Amino acid sequence: MGGKAVAKRQRKGVIDMSLVAVFGNTPTLKVLDFLRVHSFWDYSIKDISKEAGLSYRTVQKVIPNLIESGLLKYNRTEGKAKLYKINKESAIFKQLQTIAVEDDINAVCQENADTGNNKQCHPREQEEKLYA
């Protein structure tokens, strides 16, 4: 990933998450990327929409498709809000996660090279730093 690609990942002080950087800026990918990165918790549609930078209605439309595909699952209800989380057991999720992690590592390695950091880039070490 070149310097332009790393710069493309940054807009308004926010770094695009990997799936968006690789596949494009669609609502489905924004929701997936947010839930992928924050996969230890469950979220309401309101929280997802706020954190992914999407309208509530857009997230409402995306959620059923992600559930049907097996990428997302209903987890519980808190008050009136249904909470959802990524389905880590999904074969599709596992493949997307592999792509996203590899892209994250490549971006960090490229950023190190672009800033003159002459350390060799060791993918396993970078993965541990990214997801510690």
C-alpha cells in the first residue's frame, strides 16, 4: 500500500477501517468494519449509526441483510433497544477478518517506511501491536 493509499485512509482526522479502505465506502462495509473492530461488545442501531457515521435509517436497512448472510447476530435486548454483534463463527467473517488484518499490517508497515522508520516490518509483531 503506497503513501497515497495511507493518506486515503485518513479523512478529517479519522482513519478508515480496513474493509472500507480495501473495498470502498458503502454503508454495509462501514457497519461491518465498526463491528469487526469492536467485536467484543454488542451495539444498538443507534450506537452503530453514530459510530459508523451513518443515519439510523440506513443502519436499519443494512442490519437484516447482515443477519441473513450470517455476518451479524442479534445478541440481547436492553430496554427497548436490540443489541447486535458480529458473528465471529461465520466463515465469511473469518475471511474478511483475514483480509482486514493483513491490510492493517501492510498500512502500518508502509507508514513506517514512508516516515523513514527503518525498522524491519515483522507482520506478527505488527498484528500484536494493532490488536493488543
